[in-house]
Amino acid sequence: MTQPQKIGHRGAKGHLAENTLESITLALEFGVDAIEIDVHKCKSGELVVIHDFTLDRTTDGQGEVASKSWEELKMLKVNKKFKIPLLTEVLDLIQGKCWINIELKGLNTAAETCRIIQHYIKKLNWNQEDFIVSSFQKNELFEVYKTDPDIRIGVLSKASVKEALQLGKMLNAKAIHPSLGIITRENVKQAKTAGFKVNVWTVNEREDILRMKDFGVDGVISDFPDLLNIDLRQEK
């Protein structure tokens, strides 16, 4: 049985501050096949890697990410000691080590994400297969598809695999990214029969990891990417 790809959620979120270069470095040390991160567009136009729309939970700052310039954001600390990275800094860190899942979390992130991806492919020896762009925001995904139909899209869903498949067909998506709570053996089979990869989030318990492997998913997104080294064949 093929082992699913190991995808570090916001780096290695369960071990170290999410969406930081240090957390991503740790995930790489765990041998991940991919890194999942979130991006927002700040006031001065740069794409910054942070999950929330606001700064309050993860940094020593306050207010909306979109209302701050990069000059302001780079002065803040995540968990009192790490910095908020730019998307380009993350790409430079992981180049050649794994592929990346960029989730368009914030508004108006599609165009700049496409521009950066195109630059890294044309100028910095990345391939189309090194990127997948996902989002819960349909408008952002349609903007990606309109801007560059060659960029691989993953449709996020926490409600319905069936709806994700329908949207995926409209976007010519390569994958669906359903939450653990809506996954069944049958809808994994349906998705794969329809030609989609299935990358499941967020899978942190050993029993759930083994179950997803048994279901035959293509990728498992976890806060604890070190746990993804469990070999299903040795468990039987």
C-alpha cells in the first residue's frame, strides 16, 4: 500500500510556533513531503505568512493584518521570539526540499500569489508540481484559475466532499482538501475516481492517521508531522 504524503500543518504547529521559519525548519527535519502555510496581504502589498485575520492571538501586536505595513509587521514577535515571515522567505527556505501548499487565507491574495509562483517557476527553477494553492474563499480560487490555469488548485472543505468535488471540477482543481470530520472510505474513493488527489486536515491522533492511510488518501496534513512516519504495513 502506498504511503500518503506527509504534510506539515503551518510547519510543525504542534511543536513550535505556527507559520514561522523555525516551525517550518523543524517540519523539514521531520522529513515532510510538503509544508502547508497561510497567507494574508498586508497594507503595503506583501504576502505575509500568518493564519488569523488579526494579530492578537499569535503575536505581540494588535489589529488586522491587512491594516499594517510590512515595516510594522516585521517588528512584531510571534510567541515572544519569532518573526512573521514573508511568503518569499518561506519559499527560499524550503526550495528543493519539498513542495508547498499555500492557503489563501486573506482577501485579495490570489493575484500576488500567482505572480510570486510564476516568478519562482520562471526564474528560480521551481516546477508547477512544487505548488498547490488552496482556500475556503471561492472568489480567490476562481481568481487564481483566471490568472493562471496552470497553477494547481486544492479545494478546501469542512462541510461536504460532494460540494468540494463539484467546485473542483469547475476550477479544474488537482486536489480536494477535506477536514478529517467529513472523510469516509467511500467519498475518498469517489474523489479519486473523479481524478482528484485527497489531502486531509488536520490529523493529529495516531488512530486517525492510521485510518486515513487505510482509506488510501494521498496526503495527511498534521500539526505533528513526526507522527506521520507511522508505517501502516507494520501496524497490521
